[in-house]
Amino acid sequence: MAIKHETELYAPVKNYFESQGYEVKSEIKNCDLVAMIPGENSYIIVELKKTFNLQLIFQAIERQKLSEFVYVAIEYNPRKKLGSYFSWKDAVQLCKKLNVGLIGIQFYKSKKPAVDLLCLPSPALTRTKATKRSQKIQKEFEQRSGDYNVGGSNRRKLITAYRERALRCVVVLSQQESMTVRELREHLNDPTVALMLQHNYYGWFERISRGKYTLTAVGVQALIEYAHVVQTS
């Protein structure tokens, strides 16, 4: 059963890591999937691809700059070869050489997908220093209230921590005709509110007088468009 989109791989991999006690969120700083044990500093990165190819390997090597635990996940059919030149054994051997974990997902017509860990990365073989990029991933992960994206998505509006903060501001403003920056900052306990309103990246806010804002029509529409986030964040 050949999958059509990378996003079909996300739920089985997410469910697997959640069953192991991880919290999972997708599309964190260009990483398809990030998994963390609550309270720990290290995290797992998984890149999803429909097929095993050179681009996937390059992605995995790049991700090793950010984490000691990097996996690639692809559709798995042990009865079929990966291509004219690669077998599954070849793929496993290559991943072991590169210290990259390989996850295979088998899809069935009448039962849930099966997740197979074909090889595991060893943190002892990967030297990953804490960098600003790796710290940003952890910060973004922790600041998101939930997992509102699907790993492997393309050309979709992502629910980032910043968008969540802006949506909280929209919710509060929707309850009043207008509010001052100070009122919003105190209500949300968010010191970044003033910059968010000034930059107005999404076009949701309108300044009606010095230090006073209301919602635009686009901002009101955001309450409907992102209702699934507003209700839970």
C-alpha cells in the first residue's frame, strides 16, 4: 500500500513516541517531528519522507547538529526493494554508519499501521553541542500549548508559539471594543504584546489612538479560522 503524502507517516510515528512517554509536536523550526520527555533537555528529531533518498540522508546529517537522536521515517514494505540499487539491508547499514535511526511504517488496508525501528542512533557516537538553533527548538517546543500541525506539511500556515500568543491577544481584544497596550499586557501577562501589536504581522490589529488597539476584520476572521487553537490554548 503506497502512501501519497508524507503527512500520512506523521500519526503512526507520533503515536509510537507518545506510547513511549514522549510529548510530540510537529514542524518545529523546519523539523518534521520533535519528541521530548517532559522535564528533560534532550530531544528526538524525526524527518519524514515517502521514500529513502539522498535528500533525506542530507537532512538527517544536518539535523545531527541539533540533536544526538535523529531518525528518518519512511514507508516500509519488507517484501519490496527500495529501488534499483538499494535494499532495506543497504539502508539499515548506511543509517548505522551515519548513526541515524531508521523507522519503517507498514500500512495495511484493514488494520492500523505498524511502526518498526530498523536501527537506533547512539548518542555516544554523535557529538552535539548546545547551540542557539538547538535552544530555539526547545524553546519553541515548550512555548506551544499543543500540537496543531501535521509533520511533513507543505505550504500550510503553521501554528507557531508566536501565532498562539497573537491569537490569545485576539481573543482578549474580541471581548472589548478596544484596549490599551498596558491593559493587554497585564491581562495576558505577556511583555511582548507591544511589539506584537506594532509589527502586526498577520494584519489582525489596528491602532485607533496612541497605545490603543482594536481588531481588524481579518482579526475577527482569525477567531473562526483558528477556532481549534483558540479553544484549547
